[in-house]
Amino acid sequence: MNDQPDDQAGSPELFMFLASTVHDMKNSISVLSGTLEKLLSANKAAAAASDDYPQMSHMLYQTKRLNDNLIQLLALYKEVGKPGYPFEPAPQQIGELVEQVTSQARVLLQSKGITLDLDFPHDLIWTFDEDLIIGVLVHAINNAIRYTRDRVSLTIRVDGDYLDLRVEDNGEGFPPAMLEAGAAAMDAQRSGVNFLTNSSGLGLYFSREVARMHKHRQRTGSIALANGGTLGGGCFILRLP
Amino acid sequence: MSSGFEFTPGEGGVDWSDKRYLLIDDFVGIRQLLRESLRNLGAKHIDQAASGGEATVLLAKTRYDVVLCDYNLGDGKNGQHVLEEARHRNLLLPSSVFLMVSAEKSVESVMGAAEHQPDAYIIKPITEGVLLTRLNRVWLKKQIFAEIDQAFGDKDYLRAARLCDAQASQNKLHEIDLLRMKAAMLLKAGEPEQARVVYERVLEDRDYNWARAGLAKIRMRNGEPEAARQMFQAVIADNLYYIDAYDQLANAYLLMGKMEEACDVLERAAKLSPNSVPRQRNLGTVALKLGNIPLAERAFRKCIEIGEYSVLKTVDAYFGLARVYGNKNDPKEAIRLLNSAVHQFAGNQVELRAKITEGLVYHESGDFRRARKSGDELEQMLVSEPDRPDTDTCLEMATLLFAVGVKEAPKDLLCYLARNNDDNQVLLEELQRVFDKARMSEEGEALIQASRKEAADMMNKGVLLWKTGKLNEAVEWMREARVALPNNLRILFNSAQILISHLQQNGFVRELSEEAIAVLMHVDKISPGQQRFAQLMEQLAMMAPAPAALASSVGDALEAMGDARQREEE
């Protein structure tokens, strides 16, 4: 009982400063991505022809990336540092999960001309931390958007005692270094951070931590990366007990 | 399926276009963005506020259906303060949806008390899909809970528990929440064994912290604080941030008389979640009792600081800090604080309690002449004010009065406590100890005996009248008994029972039903969680010609008691 986290990292002033800075950055990103989404979806027909459209679309992609990273950093900082992420698994309907994930990726997908295939049991109920799982899936889809040719799929199904969630694309597949990083992420033998050198390391690390937080009856969540899959490109797999 | 995802108003069966919205954010860019999103849902009535103060003014004027509130609002009130004040002052409809928006998922979100929780949290940036999904979900949940909340508000806990069961069988998605509510209702109805069954059933599925803590609370109630302590510690070991378990663990330690351990636990909890007014107050109170003056001072100061913008701000922190100054031999500063407290807080016998604290401060700092003067003034106040404060305050006052040399007033106070608690053996022994300390053991014993007999005689006469069928006289006699013994649980319960008999035998009379409800509301306030309370409330509810009649009577009774209707902590 005496190893409580009462040694808050850094001074309270610094913590307050960081918290308010984050608050500020989040506001700016919200406005930035909101405005871009509005511009991209308002002038769909007219603007698609203009030269600026792909550039705006790319701006939106980068904004989303920035936001993903920020969310992940915040969640991780609290996990690794203190005072900890308030992990809160609750029963959720899969239809609602998909609704929230797809709505976040919708404009970006449209602006890049990418189709999203969905296959999921709408009324199924599963217990997980909703905000964290949305974060992992949106990140995986944004990542697939970077690698795909023109098609991304989100497939959710029950596999034995696990919920199996897959994001696949029809691109070239993950480069060997990424697959290696994915394997390292789930390997207990390797030290926790050596795969962080990769540019996608943070996202993988975040996804792995989220997966591992989910435990039920001696079973633990996991992630995996593979190539091939139903669309022939990269495949991100999240399994939740 | 493709990625085409358009917003159609009415999705999920709810029409969001005719609702009234309030947006609260200090950043104008965010307000514009959110307004845009709401317009896409078809919303027409959208008000905005840039600060917590502005929001409170608008909330007092208009009953909004949906409130979107940023947690971080710059200087002044934050989102939590806005929510607490809105709930406390009944500025929200039962159907209102309050969504808290924040840049990150806050620890407070899972460890705060249930009555201060928003309906949902949303992490920035808000996207329309997430907003709509959560609005629909909360709306549906409110529908499912509407009748249960109504029964809860009427304090018909047994009915509320039954309604939870009925809904749980139909709503798989909300089953766990419904079972949690059911267990909480059963605890309030004084049925811990039934609540235990619910918690154990939930735990078969998953290790929910609240269910484990619920089982521990039942052990504590059953007089097993050591077993409860172990269970609370196990919950904390598995989840360092389940702060409710810390507060309960401290209670378990207090029950075992282990004040230092209780203080340590509260100190840890206050470090994890420092912005709770009640927690800082409890920490300060325990630290003061232990003589840890620096810790007590920090806690009371923090309590005053965070209370500045909160409806939960408490005069206790001022009294506590005044005692700290007394201990530091600075009675001047203590008196200045007490004056400020009387100035800021009205009602609840603040002046009387300030005077008690003043006497304690002078006594502790060795100024016996001034302490005696405070004692004499207290005696005068007791003459002109017939209502007595809570038991602890009365005991503290009697102890002080004896210490400064006042003789009659403290005797009366202790007799008052003996009359009103004539079958509470623990308290009666405590009263005897106060007499012992004042070197009045024998006189005290006789006084306590006489007071108990007085209470027993009054009750026996009422019961005799009732049993011999003289119902009108019995009702009349119990009214007098309640004036003489306003806080005696047996008198109060029998009073309500006799009123109910009258209603059953002579037909429904609205005035008598209201009288019974008022008596029971008073019981639930001074001693919550009584089995007999829940049973009598249920009988009354079944007799009422229309459910609405009961609801409005309960509302009136609560209002008369100055008790805002709100969701309470489990």
C-alpha cells in the first residue's frame, strides 16, 4: 500500500502548464481539421476538379496524424508516467463502435477516393474501453489510407472467445521493417521500446498497450501485423477477449 | 457497404432538430465548429456561453435539452462546477443531456461521485458521428432509466429496484448499469442481503470495481470493518485510481478506531484527486483530531480554495481552519475567519456552530475568560433557538460547555440526545463518558435513565392508543411526541406506521398521507438505508390514488426540508 504514485513526475506547475498547453493544441487541431473537413465536403463536386483539392486532402491527412499522435501521447504519458489513464471497459454495441470510427475517417476517405468496406455484426455487444478502441481503429484506418491503392476494409467478427477486428487494404503491404516492429511489439522477450525507432512505432506501441489493458478470464488482448489478407495488402489485427 | 455516412435527423429514433442546445467553451473557434456540427443535425435553437458564469446565467433562464460543456473554461468556474451547480439548483430537466468535453480522458471521469457525473464524456476533437452516436445512446438510456429515476426521486427504492430488473431483462446493452442501480437501490432500502446477491452475480461476469466495493460496503454495514478493509485494499491494489475505495477504506479504519491509518488513506486519495471538497474536509477533520496541524491546515485551505467556485463549498473548512489557528495560538486570525464564515454562509445554524468553534479556539489557546464568555453566549443562543444541531455537534458543544464551567445547558443537551436515541447503546455510553469527564457520573446516569424512560413512556402511550383502536387519538399523541422528540427513530417510524394504519382503515386522506411522507423523509435524512423506511414508503405508494400524488408530496416534503432533489451517491 505504500508504493502509491505520490511522487508526481515533475512539479505541479509544470504539470498544469503542460495540461493547459495540450488543451490549447487540441483546440487548434479541432478547428483546423473541422475547417478542412468542411471545405472538402462542401465543394465536393466543384473542388474535386481544382488543383488544390489533393493538397487540402493531404493537409487533412497530416492533421489527423497529428491528432492521433497527440491522443496516443496523452494516453501513454498517463500510462507510463502518472497519474494513469482511467481505463474503463463497458459493454458496447459493435454497430455504434463502427458508426463512430467511420464517421471520423469519412471525409478523408472520400477526398482521397478510397472505398471503405465494412463487415460487422451490428447488434453484437462486447465489453471494452470505447475511447481507446476507437483511437486504435481510427489510427489503423489512417495508416491504411497511407498504404492502400483505393480500398480499405474494416471487418469485425467473433472468433472463439475473442473479438477479432481487422483493418486491411489493397496496397503493397507493410514493409519488412514494419512487420518486424509488429512482431517485436507483442514479444514479451524484447524490451518494450526498441520498435519505437520506426516512424509508426508510436501508433503500434499505443495499440499494443491498449490491447494488453483488455483482460478477461486470464485472456489478454493482442495486436498483429500481416501481409496478404482478403484485399492482398497490409492487415492490422486487434483481438480482444 | 461504402463509406457514405450521412446524417439524417431522426436517426436512432430521436429528432435532434427541435431540441434546445447550450454550447459552453471559452474558445470561440470551437463554439463555431460545434454550432456547425449541431446545425448539420438540424438544430435551430443554439445558445452559447464563453465562461462558466455566463453558462450558469443561461441555464437558470432556459431549460436546455442538450448541454455541451468544455471541462476547461479558463479562469473561474470549470465544467465540473457548472455541472454540479446545475444539478444542485435543479437547472436541468430529468431528460436533459449533459455532455462533458475535454482534451483528454480525465481521471476524475471514473472516480468522481455518481451524482456529479455528466451523462457522457467526449474527447476532443469532436466529430459529428461520435457526437450523434453518444447523444442517441444517452437519450435511449434516459428513456430506460426514466421510470426508475422517478421512483428513486420519490424514495420508493423497492419499486425502483423492481423496475431495474424489468428493464435489465430487455436491455442487454445497459444490463450492467441497471444491475448496478438495482444494488444501490436495495442498499438504500435496507436490503443488503439482496444487494449482495446482485453484486455477486455481476462479479461472475467480470471484476467490476464498483461491485467489489459494493460487497465491501455491505460487510462494513454488517459490522465487519476488518473484512471490509481487506476488500477495499484489494480493489485499490488492482486499480489505483478507483478513488471511492480510498474514501471507504478510510471509513473502515475510522470504524476500527484507527485514525492514523484513516488519515494516511485520505491523504493519498487527496493527492490522486485533490479537487474534492468533501474529501479535503474529511482529511482536515481527521488530521485535526490527530493533532497534525500542518496537514489539517493544508487540507482546510485547499478545501476553501476549491470551494470558491463550487456549490459544494462548506462552512466546515472555515471552522476547521479556525481551530488550526487556535492550535497555533493565533485566536485573532481564528475569530476573523469565523466572522467571514458567518458572513458567507447562511442557515444550518452557522452562527451557533461559529460560537462553538470560538469557544473551542479560546479554550485551546488558554484564554479561559473569553472561553467562558463564549459558553455563556452559547447558553443564551440555545434558549432562543429551539432546534438542535446534529448529534456530533451537540456532543462537542456539551463537552465544551462543561469544560468552560457552564452547568445546566450541557445537561439539557445530553438529555436531549438520550431522549432522541434511547435505544442507541453506543451513543448512550458516549453520553455517560461526557458526564464522567465533567465529574458528574452518578447524576449523569440518573439523567440518562430518566430521559430514556420519558421517551419510552411517550412511545408506549401512542402504541397503546393505536392497539386499542383509538386511531385519531394515537395520531394526535404521536404528533406531540414528535415535537418533544424530533429525532427519535422509533417514535418517527411508529408515527408513520400509525398514520398509515389510519389511511388503511378509514380511507385515503391526502393531508395524512403527506404528513406520513414528511415524517419518513425526515427519517431518511437523519438515518438513511433503513429497511422499515423502504417498506413504509412502498405501502404509502401503493395506497396513493395516483403515482403523481406521491411524487408531488415527496417533492413538497423535500423542499420543506431544504433538500434539493438530486441523484445521490450510492
